[in-house]
Amino acid sequence: MINRNESLKIKNAQRTKELLCIWSILIIPLITLCIFWVYGTIQSVPIAFEHRFTDDTIKYDFSNFEYIISTFSEPNSVLAQALTNTLIYWAISFFIMMPTCFLMAFFLYKKIAGYKFFRMVFFFPSIISSVIIASFFKYMFGPGGQMPYIWEQLFGKADVLFLADSDYAFGTMIFYNIYTGLTGFLLYWLSAYARLPEEIMEAGRIDGLTSLGEFWYIAVPLILPFYATMALLSATGILDAGGPALLLTGGAYGTYDVPYYLYEYTVSGTLNDQGIAGAVGLIKGAIVLPIALIINRLVNKIETVEY
């Protein structure tokens, strides 16, 4: 028989192996977080206040912030357009895509007829490089592609430029975001549904609950705390929502968004532009932080369900 000390040693060894496994998975994301978020955020603070002159002297003032405010108030401001588009992207994601995926994932979890086909269609973007998907999408919607032909057959409008016309470009980007964004949401929700106790679901079926009844009376109450956490994470990214402007339109035809705006200023090659990007980042943080704190306070009021 194994005595108590040997049993304790075996448990400690197993626990050590578990911790090593967990940390081996987490170590790379943590290093990435420290380098690109913690260090990058700290470095961006003084850069946001840098005002560089032609003789390479540096003065720390609020000139970058003044430039942003003046640019934002200009007619046809690119920054105002970028902010508006970003808020539209986020609103569609938060109010439409997230609840829709929440419901869709339940029926995939219930293994409705054809669920394997639908699962493959929605997961397809997650297993292919975003560059390849964007290239394929550009080919489909670009001049000579299939979508302009279909559009002509349906609506009688020939040679529609979906990605090079201000009347269509932003709507096309939204369509792209919805299709590719469904993948991430579905993965989260399917993982949440997979944790639902089967005995509770079976008890509901015995009591006569339909699939919608199971969703409303069992799944929603159990997964609501997880949904609230996802809502909090989404709220913190309210000014980070955007489309693949870099890959599809280059920000032209009314498709600028805040992430692409920051990208252009960051990679422009001039230190003054990087200071403007840093200032935009600080303004984003000042706006998002109170929103995140308020939503976090609301989320904490939701009682956690143990199952």
C-alpha cells in the first residue's frame, strides 16, 4: 500500500506537471503582452507629448493633441470619418453579431440538420490566412469578379465597383467583417455551450422543453455571466474595431477606421507622426477606461453560476 507521504508526493508531482504544462502555454503570450502592450504603452506616453523641430530639438507640450482636435473639427475630416466607421463596426459587432452568434452556436451545439456543413462554412475563415481570405474576397468582389456579375443580373447595374466606389466600399467591408467575425464568436460560444451539464439539458427535455425552451430557460441563465464577460471585453475594444482596410481598400472610398488611421501614422517613418499616433492612443485610453470600469461594475453584479 502507498503510505500518506508517498501519496502526497505523487499529488505534488502531478500538480507540478500541470503547472508546467499551463505555464508552457502561457509564457509566450505573457512575454508578448509585456513587450508589445506594457512596454509599448509606457513608451507611448512621452512620445505623445513630443514636439520635434527641424533642428531635431524636442519640446514636450500638447501640440499633438491640439493637432488632433483641429483635424477632427475640419470639414470632411479623415479622423472624424475613421471614428464614425469604427463606432459603426463596433455597434454591428456588439449589438448584432454577438447575440446572433450566441443563438447560432446553440443550434450548432444541438446538432441540427446540416450542422456539420454550417460549422465548416463558419469555421473556414479561421483556418486560412487572413491575407489569403482578403485576396480571395478582393477577387470575388473586384472588377470582373463573380459578385459584380451577380449584382448586374439581380439589379441591372453593370460594372459595380464594390471596393472602389464610396457608395459600396464601406458596406462591402461590413459584409466582410460579419462573415469573418462570426468565426471567433462561434468558437467562444460553442466552448461555453460544451460546458452545459447534460443531465440538466436532459431533465429539461423530459419536462417537455423545446429547443428554444432549453435555450431560454437553461442555456441563457447558465451562460449569462460568460456573456457579460464577453460584453466587457468587447466594450474595451470600442475604439479598436475596424475592417481590413489595409488589405482591401487602403482606407480609400470612405473606409478609414481608427486602427488604420493609427497604422498609417505609426509606419509613416516620421517621428512627428508617431507622436500623433501616441496622442491618439492616450485619448483612446482616456475614453475607454471609464467605459470599461462602468461595465465591469455592472458585470460584477451578475451572480456567477457554478456548474
